[in-house]
Amino acid sequence: MKKLIFLCIAALAAVSCNNAGTKSGKDGKDKAVESGIPVFNSDSCYAFVEKQTEFGPRVPDSNAHSECAAYFKDFFNRLGLETEIQEAELTAWDGKVINAKNIIASVNPEAKARIFICAHWDSRPWCDEDPDPANHGLPVMGANDGASGAGVIMELARMTAATPPAIGVDFILFDAEDYGNPAKEADSYCLGSQYWARNLDKSAYKPNFGILLDMVGAEDAIFFREGVSEQYASFVNEMVWRRAHELGYASKFVNKKVGGIIDDHYFINSISGIPCIDIIDYNDERGFPSVWHTSGDTMEHISKSTLSVVGDVLTHIIYELR
């Protein structure tokens, strides 16, 4: 994933979201608070993350990948959501043609006011950042880099299907994000989101904005205002980070700008023109988490507390928008 880039930050007008609601409890129980906003269930979310890893690394064209795609489709169908599997044959940087599947599920599909929440669900085929060279040819499990964002989306989908919000929400799981060249050529990554953005019917699909989730499960995760997000969608960053602070999560959502990275949101913004931010565990000093693209990206590093924080912030964003 993700070649570092440096971008000038453009100032955009900030918008605020309705501040109704109270801070959610963190006991993992699925209940409603006085505001009518459901509580994000971190136990359920954690189980969704774990279930993905039980298939094994979800490398495109592997058995684990096929089984997990079927699992997602069945999950969203059982929720009664309008579900689409966008399939494509994509040519990777090494010339291999991979069979990619973007998975899209919609709540309130007829609503004009809508947003999308997205993440990638595939695993990187190589542990090329592993400290042990013997592991470089092994696939990454992707508990954090892949499954964590998809797990948050699954719990949000379960919750919004049971208690529909006022707006429409599209949940998008992008494929082939992590099949990029180890030499870090930017456009060799994020193949699924590039395909989605290039084949989008812009006259028919006009969401207000999108939010990408990437590596949102580590216990020590801290989320800064990433540079590409600031350039294209600073008003969304402003809204999300303000709400996170109001909910008491200032230590996790640090209101500081950092450098830009190439992730799915870059291609969504630059190709489709839809404003999209990236909530990602990255900072200029450390870079990505220590287990990024290594054999150590496993469930032992996934924290229910972090999943709860991210899920709670997104829950309030979804239910407070009109």
C-alpha cells in the first residue's frame, strides 16, 4: 500500500454536523441512547474482523479470497441490503490478470442525501516489510490492514439495517488495494477503487462525501488529519475530527495535519471527484504501524477499544446527518 506524497493543503469551507446525541457506552451491548442513536457493538465488530482472518490471507484469486467474498455477499443479503458484486479482470503491475470483486451494499438506496463508507478487504500477497527476509514471499494475514476496516463496515451495516438512519449509506469493500509493486509505484495499488471510480455513473450517483477506513484496529492506533484528505475534503475531516473530540476521543483523533499518502481515497477524489477522507493509522514520524506488510499483522494486535472509538464516531456521523 501507499507511496508517500507531499501535497499543498487547500483550504476548504468547513461544515459541522448536528451535535445531537450523547457519548455512547463502551460495554459492547446493542442498545439505543436517548438521542435514538444506536451503540456501536465492538464485540460484534471484533468477531467480524476475526471471521475474515479465519479464511486466511484474502489474496485475490486464492480460495480464502473466494470464500470471504461469498461470506460478505451472504452477510449483506441476510441483512436485506441492496447488494452488488462489481467484478473485473484487472492487470497487476507484474502482468498478472486478477479477478477482483468490489462489494457494495446500500442502506436507504432511494435516499438522495447519502454518503459512503469504504475499506479494502484484500490481503497483500507478500510480507515485503517483514524484518525476516525468509517471510517476504508469504502473504500478509491483514487483520489490521484490510479486515479491521471491513469489520467496522460490517457492524455499521448490521446496525443501520436494523435501525435505518435518515440518510442513505453505501458500504463499499474495495478489492485489489494491496496488490501493488513493492517498488511503490503509486498507481499499481488500489486497483479495485480505480476501477470503481472510472466506471461510476456520475450522473446517477452523487453522494455528499465518503470516508475510507484503513488500519483502524490496533491498540495504539492514532488518527491524524491525512494530507490528501485535507487537500480534497478538508470539510469532512473537520466534521469528523470535531465530532470525535466532542465524544471524548481527542487522544485517538488528533487534530493535527500530516503528510499525504496514496490510498483508495486518492483515486476516488482524483478520478470521480467525490470528496473522500482517509481515517488511517499513520503519522510523519513513525509512518505506518510496525506490523504493516509483515507476518505480524494478526488478530493479537486488534483492539476492541480502538474499533469501538472508530465505530462510535462513524455511528454519530451517520445518524446525525440529515
